[in-house]
Amino acid sequence: MNTVYTNIKNGDAMKTTFKITTILINAILLLLRIALLLKKNEVLETLSKLDTFKNGLQHNKSQTSLQKYAVLACCWCFLIPVTIIIITTAEILANTDKYPTVHLPVGQNSTWDQKLHFFIYIAGHSTIYMMHFLAFPGLMIILLSFIYLSFVKTFQKHLEAVRIRLLKRFSKEEISKALSIFTVVKKIHLDIEKSVQLFSFLAYVLIFSNILQMISGIVTSFMSDKGMIQVMYTYVTLGMTIVWFIVLTLCGTQVGNTELFVKNLSQDVITKNFGEEVDGFKKLVYMNLFNACANFELKFTGCGMFVVDKKLFLTVTGIMVTYGVLFATEVSKM
């Protein structure tokens, strides 16, 4: 609450857009925390089903690599805020006169106790701010990206195994196994949508709000006199937000590749088996497989309001450019 109050009441440089987006961002972060508490069992169950689906594979190097990347990304989510905390705390301690909003009497004649209290106050406030605005959203983006990629990579491995088996032995048993995998995949995909689509929606709204806030802060020269503090809290936050947007969108888009893989699978089976003498029943079984493959459509959404695909890049970029130009024009007239 202190962070919200400070952001809203921090002088005339705080324009209306900055205030609105600050309130909106904090509201979204609160909703994310509430949603995570309410839906944690569903998310854990989905992760458990993904793990069970993954265990059906003999070789799973891609999943191991994915887990390593996820752990590394989580470390970066904490390392970057800690770096910002250290730099900004040192900057404020070294130049207390440049930051009049800090109402603590610390100067050259201050005692060590006063300096220690001042350090604890600044470091504590910066830590809460960074964990609230950067670390927690970053971890949510990693969770969503991991679920999306884990589902896609595991499904692709299963499809590769199905393709090899069907090309070697086109039989009723192999087709039955393939269709059972498709059924499991559809159920897992539905579980993922039910458990994390709200998080995806809130994550994109948060990203959009963060970008709006950073643009309004840059255009209105918010904290322009603060030097290093502006760089750390404005430009670094903007950079991380853009990275969140790119990573989450690219991970969600990967599910479209599985649809193409399934269609290629059906075509390979056609090419391999249509030249052979087959009875009517086998043709009928094959047609069932072909229809199941042709109608296989997977996509991740944000509460059904939008699809997580590459079109989001164009949509969001267009909105940001339009808003930035209009906002800069209006500010220049003031």
C-alpha cells in the first residue's frame, strides 16, 4: 500500500495516465495473487497430468532442458530485481540530496545508527517494490510459458513415436493407440485452458498496462531528474515487460506447430499405405484416423477473449505506436 500511495502522490509530474495505470497494475497483481490461491489445486493437477503424459516417453531430453531453462529464468527473475535494489540503494545513499521525497535526516553528520536505519528503510522498500512489480509477474510468465512449452514438446514427442509406428506397421492396434493419444491430448489441453486461461488474460492486461505506464512516464519525463533511478525503474521495467510479452506469446504460439505436424503425419501415412492392397475395413479405419487428424485444432486463449498467437505482436504494437504518438502530441500541446 505504501508503494501504491507513493506512486500516486509523487508530485505534479505524475500525470493522469500514470496514476490510472499504477492503480490498474496493482489491481491486476492483486487479482493474480487471489486467482493463484483459488486455482492452485487446478494448476498443480494440470502439471501432474503433464508429468504423467511425459512419463510415457522413453527419451525425454527436451523436457529436462526445458526444466533447466525454467529454473534459470526463475533465477534471473530474482537476480535482476536484486541488482536494481543494490544499484538504486547505493545511488540514494550516495546522493540523498537529489531525492527530497525520502524524509529521513541523513547527512554527513549523521550517526551510524541513522545511516543503518536509512539503509534498511530504502533497501526494504526497494525489495518489496521489486518483488511486487517485477519478480512475481516474471514468475507467473515463466509458469505459463513452461506449461505451454511442456505440453507442446511432449505432444510432439508422442507424435514422432506415433509416426514411426504407423509407417512401420499400419494396423488397427497402432491406429487405436494414436487415437487414444489424441484423446488424452485434447483432455490435457482442455485442463490447461481451464486452469491457466485466467492467468494468461491477466498477464497480458498487466503487460499492456506496464507498457502504457512506462510510455506515459517517459513522455511526461517522470523522474527525468533522478538519473540512475529513472534508468533502473523505468527503462529496465519496460525492457523486462517487453521480454515477458515476447516470451509468453512465442511459447503460446508453438501449439500451432503441432496441428501442422499432425496433418503432415496423416499425409505420410497416406503416401506409405495407399499404394498397398488393403481391405475395406482397413480403409475405413484409416479414414477415421485421417478425420481425427484433420479436425485436430489446438490453441491457447486468454479467457476466450483472444488467441495467444503471433497476431498479438502486430495488434499490441499497433496500439502502442498509436497511443504513443497521440500521447506525445497531447503532451506537447500542454
